[in-house]
Amino acid sequence: MPVIDVHNVSKIYNPETIPVYAVNNVHLHLERGEFTALVGPSGSGKTTLLNIIGGLDAPTEGQVVINGTDITRLTPNQLIQFRLHNIGFVFQSFNLIPVLTARENVEFIMLLQGAPKAERERRVNELMAAVGLSDKMDVRPAQLSGGQQQRVAVARALASKPQFILADEPTANLDSHSATNLLDMMAQLNRDEGMTFIFSTHDARVIERARRVITLVDGSIASDTASVDVAAGHK
Amino acid sequence: MLFLIAWRNLWRHPARSLAIIASVALGVWAGAFIISLYYGMGNERVRIAIEQEVSHLQVHHPKFREDHDVAFNFDLDSMDAVLRNTPGLKAFSLRTICHGMLANVTGSNGVQINGVEPEAENATRGLKSFVINGAYFEAGKKNQVLVGKKLADKMKLAPGGKIVLTFQDIEQNITSGAFRIAGIYETANAPLDELNVYVRRDDFNNLLNTPGRGTEAAVLLSGEAELPAALAALRQRLPGLEVEDWRAVSPETALVMTSLDITSVIIIAIILLALAFGIINTMLMAVLERTREIGMLMAVGMTKTRLFGMVVLETLLLTLVGCPVGFTLAWAVNTWLSKTGIDVTAFAGNVMKGFGYGAVIYPDLPDDKVWLILRIVFVTALVASVFPAWKALKLRPAEAIRR
């Protein structure tokens, strides 16, 4: 059973004047454990599609079914709760809460979920160790490098025990070394814990690591390539 | 953690937050100071009204106050006995009061003639201490009169001068008596000084043909706390007579205190209304410059209720942090001024006397007004937080994150 089922989704801006198709009749299935990249040139609709899958934006047409729940039918409050318990987000600009320490940023999601204190502490320690930042627990984001901030963002995304993680251009603001480290860590989480990652990116380093690459052009899927094909295409 | 975030957010821009906190502190201080000034004036007015004018309690025939007719009187000996045997009374004065006309070669003036027993009157309202020229009823001399400074100035009266008092006696006959001015007095209430003249009660009763009778008993207590018990006791012991407290005798004085409560709310509300715009502006800036962060919070699962709560909490903290500073400042200034007083003689002394107020104001901030200010500050912060919080709720996470 696919974890995410996108049925004929379109996002049309100005539908009654000059319609602009940001996403045009997209149909795709994403399985548990995937490490998938949505790629395409700027304006191709990859971020819009990612936002629709994450319930941050509503499609004009079509359905998004996640683990059997059609999220396009949820009320705004139900959608917030759904995101809180099912989806992890990693953003291009890290978007950590600057006034909280790394530990508090990770713990914050679990507080929103109402997790007990002991569980929060245990999981924060685990996650910060998993992203290799156990020694930066009590440091605020401004004192961390971009790569470290993005690692904290990944730990935060994992904290809610989501079904999958949506990462919008996660390496765009990172130097090469930090990007490689981050991708290594994500790949390991995918391999060892089966965490599903869906990236929106045009970073070749991400595309190289992805086991499935979905290319969008003008809001439509131009190609959907599995890992063997990807590897072959790069050789 | 919402509290933690809200608190730390305050200090993202310390200068900006401190400016608002300082504004709130100054607003609270200004409000507290103005209220304490008003209450100081109000307290002084009540003190003057009780100590120099109406005393805590007055007893009359039920019809006497309608037109001050001496026919509505009581027996002085019986009244004296009742009051002497009532516990808790500090002093009392039994008077015979009648309206009449004061005349001399300069002209005439309508007056209220108060027939008093000098020692008792002095014990009840300290009349002797207000004599500024001449003497307070010389012993052994008959038909002496004390006149107020304002009346004396108006009619060119001086100690030793003669005046004629004309009034109706108990049989409604027009009666006149020649009196020599013993002294000129001046209290804090110039209009009353112009109206009231004082003569010995026995002299006055002889002219009124009401020997042994009186029309008013004024009772001074140790304090306001004794008033309810004394009022109840005298009402029980003086059936058929009207026993009233100072609020009933002088409703305009009671109104001063009542109006102070309303004025307090209006003053604080005006000050904080002005502050509210500063608070709204600051919080709006705080929300708009954190658009991406708020978008992220909504994206990861923060409910609108929590987001609203976070902005409200931040506004409340920003506002309430200034309160202790403002109140401490108010307390310090009030403690100092309540000892030294604010002497307004130089620029408003006569005006104050014209309305029966003392020329030295001792600020007083009642405890309930501190709570009133706190409540109004709290409500202001709540109201001021609504617009910035609403702006935060209107953000769409997908757009906000990319800004």
C-alpha cells in the first residue's frame, strides 16, 4: 500500500482570469521507505507539489491520500493535527526557532504532541545523537553552522515520529561539505530506520543519492525514474 | 514552552521592548500618581468636611433641614444627656441655627446664624484655631459674634465693630440683635466662611425666645470606622429625631468620592489607550518580521489557538513587565509626597479654598486602585494583542515560509 497517493492533482492560480497551472494533473504513488527527489527547473511546480503533499497548500483539483486519509477533505484544524503527527518538514532556510536551543527546538514538536517529559528527554537525546550534535544541545541556532542547523531541523522533523519527511531544497543554503554530511545522515536514516524522504531539489548531489527521481516540467510529470535508471543515466 | 518562547522573544530586540516597557511603567506611574493626587484632594475634602463643617453625624428634628425653622427643635438637656451617655463619641456640639440677615453701615448680607456653646464647638470642629484676627468669644461679654474672613472683607468688618443680626423668632416675629465682632475666622472653605456667623447659643436662644432648645447636634467620632456603630446607637436612642451621617448631610462631599472612582477609570483608560497603540505597533512589527518563523510553526503543527496564545502571552508579558516598575515608582513618589505634601498655595490656593479643598495635597493611592490599574493594564494588553495575533493567524504557512 503506498504511503502517499496523489490522484490527478492540479493547482491552478487565477482559474477565472488567466489560468496558470502550477501543478497540472499530477498522478503518483510514493511507497514507504522511498528516498525520492522531485526535480525540475525553477517554476516547474516541485515546491507547490511538495506543499500540496504536506497539506500546506490545497489543490484546485484532485486528491492526496496519505495512509488512507484524504487530506484534501480535512478541516484546517484537522490538517494541522495531521501534519503534527504524520509529516516531518525540513526547510531550505532551516527555520529553527531562534530563541530556543537546539534541544528545545527538537523537543518543541513533542510538546505540541503532548508527549510526557521523560519520553521527550529520551528522544531528544537519541535524535541529537543520531544527527551527530549531542555536544550542541544547549546552543542556540545562531551559534550553529548552516549544516548543523539543518541537522537540528532533521532531528526536529524526526521528533514527531512522522510517516515521511518532506524536505524542500534542504541543501540549497549549505556548502558542499555540509550538504554531503547531511545527505549521508539522511540516507542512513532511510536505510537503517526506513524513514521515507521526499525532496524538492535541483541539487545534483541530492539527485545522485535519490533512488527515485520525478522530474516536473511546467507542473506536469515529465519523467519518473527508478534508482537503476538514475544510476545508469549518470554513468 | 510557549511562555519561554514568548519571554525570550521579548528580548530579541531589547531596545524596542525596553522602550515599550518604559512607556507602560511611566503610564502606570502617571495614572497612579494622578489618581493618588485626586484621592489626596478627595480625602482632604472629606477631612475638612468632617472636621471643620459637618462632623461625622448630625441630629435634627426631621423637618428642620427643610427650611431651618427654629420651631423644629429639641430639648438641649435631654440631648446632652443622651450624647454624654453614648459610648464612642469624641465630641459633640449642640447648636441653635437660623437663617437671617447681617447688616452694618456698609450694607447687608444673608447669613446662617449659628448659636454655639464656644468650648463644645471648639472641641467638635476646632473653630478657635481658625480665628485669624481678634478673639474667640471673650469671657463674660454678651452678644459677641465671629464672622468669616470672606464676609469681613466684603463688608469691611473688623474686630470690635458692631453689626445687627435680623431673623425670625419662634413666633415668626422679625427680631434683631446688635452684636459686637469678637474675631474674624478663616477656614479652608471660603464660601462657608462668607455664609456662617457664630454667636453664643444662650444669647441667640434669648433673642429667638427658645431657651433650653437647640436645632442641631453635631457629633465628632474618633474615625470613620466608628461611624456605623455610632449611627445605629444614636438612631436607637433618639427616636423621633433624624440622625444622619456626613454623606447624607453633605451629599456633595460624598459625590466627590464617588466621582473619583469613575474619574480613576477614565484617567487610566485614556493613558493606556494611548499606550495601546504603541503596544500594537511593537507587536505588529514583531509578528511581521517573524513571518517565516510563524509559517514554520503553523506548518509543523502549531494550532491557531496556540499561535494566538503565543502572541497574546508575548503582549501580556511586554505590558505587565512594566507594571512593577511603574508601581514601585508610584509608591516611592507617593511615600515621599504623603509626608511632605504638595503645597499649591502659590498658584491655586484661593481656587482650592473656593471649593472647600486644602491648599496642601497629600497623595493617597488606595489598594483597590492599584488592582484597578492592574486590571485595566491587563485588559489593554489583551485588546492590544488581538490585532497582531489576528495578523499572525491570517498568514498562510506555504507562503509565509518562503518569505
